[in-house]
Amino acid sequence: MPSWRFVAAAAALLAYAGLSHALMVHAPAHPWSVAALFGPLLAAVALGALRRRQWAAFGLGAVAAAVLAAITARGGVQDMQRMYVLQHAVLHLTLAWPFASTLRAGSEPLLTRLALRMHGRLSPAMRVYTRRLTVAWTGYFVGMVAVSALLYAFAPWRWWSLFGNLLSPLLAAGLFVLEHLWRHRRHPEFERASLAAAWRAWQTWQTRPSSGAIR
């Protein structure tokens, strides 16, 4: 993916995060707020399922879209805040699953697989590093769900909205950048890979996931 597309995608995500925060704070129960906040997520899930030909997931997405349309048509629901918190939790647990599911015994960690697609072969040190990094990303996504639940239970709604819409994506981006800098400083012997190469490896894994067995 060309660099300008990364910039455009980042700008679009930032704009969506700002819009989501504004809608959650000022019009959380408005029916069109519900459509604006949940619609793009459902569309992304449906497109991802379609690309990977996961028809069951695509069907569930279609059902969820129908439910969203019904909720919008009838004027929203009384307590949308719980739905927004649930959306945040489902999103992060969905992101955590591909990482966590490859950490079981006899499986090859997700980031090890992606590194192999980019480099062809890995040193023992890089295999250890990519496994630990897979664990770290799993912990991050699960931790986001825990923090979200605590903020919802004990903090004002405005705080949760700020965390869920703005801080969550910024923290993910920050972790990605910090890991990149740490890896270059701590392991300069590792072969370098561009962001575009990492993106291509991720797309390949999405369309043709490997069996998961350790080689």
C-alpha cells in the first residue's frame, strides 16, 4: 500500500474517532448516532468475512446489520451506553483472538507466521521475540477491555467515550511505534521490513491463513 494511502486511512480513522466521541457525548441515544457508530464496524466485519469467504461470519454480520436498521428505524434504545461499551469490547476481543488462538501448544504464533512470510526464514532469537510480541498484543487487547469495563463502572461517561474513541486507537498506534523502535535498538541484527511488506503479509494471512502447525 502506498504511503499516501496509509496517511489517508489514518486521517479517516482519526476523523471517525472524533465524530464517534462527539456523538457519544452529545447524542448517545439518537437513532442516527447508532447507525453512524455501528454501521462502519459492521461493514468492515462483513467485508473481511467476504474476503476470507467465511460465510457464517458474513451471515451474522448481515443479521447484525438488519438489527441495527431496526433499532435505527424504531428510534434507538433507552440505554445506548451499554451497547457502545459492548461494541468496544467485542472489537478488541475480536482483535485479540487471532493472536491468542495461535499461542496454544503445537501452534505457530501469529507474528511468527507473518515474519516468516516476509523474511522466508527466522533465527531462533527472532522466533522467541515474535512469540513474546504475540503475547504482548494479546495482553494489550484484553487489557483494553478490562480498562473499558472499569471506566464504565466507576468514571463519568465522557471519560469512557474519550478512552474508547480517541485513546484506544492512539494507544495501539503508540504501542506499534514503540515496539518498532525497541526492536531496532534491542535487536539490530534482525532483518528490516517495510510497513508495506508487513501489510502485504497481513493481507496474505487474511486471505490464506496457514494451518498453524510449527515447522
